[in-house]
Amino acid sequence: YAINDSSQVVGCSVATETGVEHPFLWENGKMKDLFDSPDYLSGCAKDINNSGQILGHFSKKDEKTGEIKYENFLWEKGEFTSLIGAPAGFSPQKINNNGDILGSFNYSVIILKNGNYFTYTEIDGWIINSYESFSFNDHWQVAVKGGKLDNSGAYGLRISLVDNMPPV
């Protein structure tokens, strides 16, 4: 799914024994399975930045209730951090070199910056009309699918969030 400037690759692999998807990191000619516990049921790594921070999702069984829980994660230096506080259904997709996370939910662009979530449904007269935010860079330019508020059509957009970003 993604490669960084150090040629580290992340994505999903399927365990031949179980047929279950696992998030992986490929570096120095070797694949590392990011799951280290039988509690994790399945998952995928979606993106990696130049610092080696990995963004993804997984499911696991809750030890107390037995429920299957879906969680988004940031993996850094061998440690999982759960992305808590996002709306249910939030789908993280990209991480930039500042560690900021881009995702989407219900026709909105959602940014996670310094532990704060910011939601955008309309920016500078353009309405977001996609369940997926495609990409963003370190300058807060986002590529999404959207259209003008006057319904003149849908377009691939490059919008800048710099002027619309609250200070944190």
C-alpha cells in the first residue's frame, strides 16, 4: 500500500496457516509481521511516513466481553498506539512526515493533529463528496473528490487546509 523514502514498504499479508490478513513492514529485504499477539484477529498497514510511523487498522477480541473491536493504530518503534477519540467509522488513510493523519468519514475529511480531530465537509466553496480522502502532504494540501456547492459537477480536488486549520 505504501513506501517511504527509505524504501520501507507496508501493507497487508495473508498468513498461510490461517488465511487472515496481517499488517506488515518490509525493510532490509525482510518482512516483519506487526501482530505480536493472538488477540489480534486481522489488520492492515495503510501508510508509512519518512520517520517510519505506520498507520493502519486491526480487529481484536475484547478479553472481557468477547466482542470483536475494530481499532485504528499508529505503530512506531515496535509499539501500537490506538487512535482514540475519532468518530465511529473513521477511516485513517495517510500519515504525513509531520505525523499528522488524514482520514475520512461520512463525506468528510478528518485530520488528526497533535491529538485533536478536525472535520471538514466544505472548504472554500467546495464540498467534499467522497468517503475517501486520497492523499495529503506536509503542506496541508489534500487531494479529494468533491464539487462546487452549486452542483456544477464532481472533480478531483487539491484543496489547501492551511488557511482553514485552527491553531493547536
